Amino acid sequence: MTSVETSLPILEQTTRYYTDFPETSYVLPSDEKERKRLVFQHYLMKRGFDQRNVHAPIILKSSDKVLETGTGSGVWLLDLATEIPNDVEMQGTDIESKIFPVPETYPNNIQFSVHSVTSLPRAWTDRFTLVHQRLLVASLQDAQWHKAINEIYRVIAPGGWVQLFEASEWPAGPVSTKHRALLTALGRQRGITWDCHKYIPRMLVDAGFVDLKVVPMETPLGKWGGEYGVAHRKNLIEVWRGMKAPILKAGGFGFVNSEQEFDQLMADLETEWDDTPGSAFTYITWCAQKPL
């Protein structure tokens, strides 16, 4: 993808499918529609970060090993594979394999396996040169974040790097404020820490990482931001729409009482972002090193 496409590759799919992994808090779907959205999102985010997949200060070479936790569609690994030596060992893991790419679509140096980032294989200790993880804010509870970062530290080779990518600030218009309150209620029920970006730096340091680097990216939301703003708005609205079933199943938390009210809230969000110059969403990448 060389330019941002402003139409998401959405399938005609009305029933959404969610993970059946036990004890998960994940509130986004795990289906073909979500897989396509994740691919779109990857290239959107890559453009915002200067077309870079690796932000840690390393150049991957043939003897290196790369892990992506919470790999989802695997698109980050597939894209990275086109930029690095074809004998770099690459591993993607997630809690289930529903949206993994089919084997015929990726090279032999990539493998996908089912593991939680909170409990990675013991055999991977001190193994990987780089571990990448992106947007698990809707997946991990507070205690799980500590476990995940400690597990990532364990599997990184001495001198290796982690890069974590998460959402930061939300827009602050009145509709966005209502929606944020809805998400806060959902997060409270599921044990999700939506503002995990505030705690990640301390968790990295507590795990033993050093040389912490922070790379922020502010993205426009809405028509005022041109093609790029429209693309980000469409992607983010699809993220929120993907949470419809968990929100309605929980009764709407006093903010929405029906599917129609939920859909109207999403429409109002789009309108607010389109009509409010300056509406933006901030993402952050943190890079840190495991000491030699």
C-alpha cells in the first residue's frame, strides 16, 4: 500500500465472531472482517511512523530472531519479511489462530503458534533479538500487563529490544467524552486499563529494561485532516463498532439502550470528528533494551 486508501476493505458480514479463549478480556472480534481491518490499520500506522516497521535502533541480520506477540493477522511480520534478510527467524503468536494467514501466503522463515504473551514457552528464554507488540489495550488486564512485559523481557536475548505500540489520548468533544465514558464502563467490567500508556514506561523499567525511547504519533481524525484523516476516522470507528456486542450484552452501561442507539452514537462520533478541526488520536511506540 503506497497511499492511504479511504475505504476499508469490509466484508458484508453482520454477525461478528469473538474469541473463545478462556479467561480473556478481549472485546474486539476475531473474524475475517477484523483480519481485513487489521491489515488496513497496519499500513495506515506504518505511514504515520515514516514507513518504518522497526523503531528500535537495530538493523536485523541473518542470525537474528524476531517475535511478534498478539500477532493477529500477522501483517506486521509479513511486511517486515520483505525488508530484512530472508533467513531471519520470525515467530508470531496469539491466543488463537482464527485470523492467522494461511501457510501458502508467507515465507518459510515465518512461523505462527498459539500462545498468550502472559505465558510464552520456557524454551524461548533469551532467544529473540526483537519483540514487537501492538495495540493490546483491549486485551490485557492490569495484572496481565505486568506478566506480559516480564515474559517479553525473559524471551529477549541480552542486548535485544522490545517495541510496544499503544493508543494514548482520545479526542475531547462532547460526543467523544460520552463515548469515552462508555468505554471506561466497559473497561471496568472487563478489567481493561484503557490508559495503559501511562504505566507502560514504569512497567518496562521495573521489568529490567533500559535505554527507553518514546516515539509519539498524532493522527488527524475526520475530513478536516484530508485523505489521511478520513482513513484514520474510518479505521477507529470500525474498532469501536467491533465492541457493539460486548457493550449491548452488558446492557449498555446506561449510555446506549439498543443497537440503534449504539449505531447513532457511532454516527455522531464520525460527524463530530469531521466537523471539529484538530480532532486527533495519539499513538506511542516505546522501545527499550534488555541489558547485556
